[in-house]
Amino acid sequence: MNCIIIGIAGGTGSGKSTFTKRLKDEFKEDVAVIYHDNYYRRQDEVPFEERKKVNYDHPDSLETQLLLEHLHMLKDGRPIQCPVYDYSLHNRSDQLLHIEPRKIIIVEGILLLADKRIRDLLDIKIYVEADADERILRRIVRDVKERGRDIDNIVEQYLTTVKPMHYLYVEPTRALADIVINSGMNNVAFDIVRSRIQLMLEEEDFEFSADMEIPG
């Protein structure tokens, strides 16, 4: 099965999920979405208080090899059983998410472009960026409302791991993207990506070679 694999990376709170949702809404049933976050390693033997202190913004915290295997399976037309991460437990849940192959596979995650094996599988590499102040504010709102976290823990994690790991591992991948956009709501960027996907769906060869940056 031939499919288009799109990677959407960028810092925490940059607007990745917004852009992903817009593409999903546009192409509907032709899209399957995979979140790199769901591939955080299982930590059943690690006490809860210790799991809270793990550096989840380092590439080693993720089982990227499993994600790679799953992407190859989807590309070959085979369904996958995707792990599900429970943020309240800081561990994988016992659930599995059944994902069928689709014409378009969107993979999202802050460290997605940090692994060359993943980059080599992507037909379109997108990096979403935003001002650091905006990103931390969005992260606080998300973590409190959606993940049951408290402010003190969020701030401590941001200062000790999220911020330094962003500059060490996430921001450098900006240069590896095909398209850099300044917001998940950037309509010009969305129109360009949508048009490119539509063209690739119509072509027999899904080759993407354009390198472009969308101005703010």
C-alpha cells in the first residue's frame, strides 16, 4: 500500500496538535494520526514519585524503535496496535489503540525529527514554532485541564527538563524540516500543505522535495 507519511514536530505548546487536527478535518477518513507521546517507555517497576521526575523530553524516554516498526507496518498496509500513554500515571496504560492503514499517516511529536530513521520515512516534514512564553502558557493550560497536573509540578518540569531539552534536541530539528510555520493556525501554510497532499494523492510517485519556510 502506498501512503503519504507526514511528520509534524516543534516545541511543546507550539501548535502541532492544532495543525494536525486541521489536516485530519480536511482529509477525514483518509487520515490516521499517531502521537509519538504514546510511545513513552513502560515504567511498571518505577515508583510513581520517581516516574514524575523522569526526563520525558529526552529522546531516550521514547520507544522510537516501536514507532518505526509501526510506521513500516502501516506503509506495508498492515494495521497496528498502538500503545496508549496515561499522563496521570506517568506510564503506559494497558489499553491499545487499533489503527488501520490510511492514504495519509500523520505522526506528531516534539522529538519526531530528532531520529534520522523516522525522518527518512517522512514524505513531508513540518516544524511548528511559537514564542517561548506562548508555549509555556499553553502547556500550563493543557496540563492542568487535560492531564490533571498541578502548577508547581508543571513549572518545575519546564525549568529542569522541558526548556533545556528544547534547546538541545527539539529546536535544532527546525533546520531538518521541509516547511517551518509560526502557528498551527497559519492559513497560508495550511493551504500549501493541503495542496501538496492533494497533488501527491493524485500522483503515482509520492515524492516531496520542496524546502520552504512560511513567513510570519
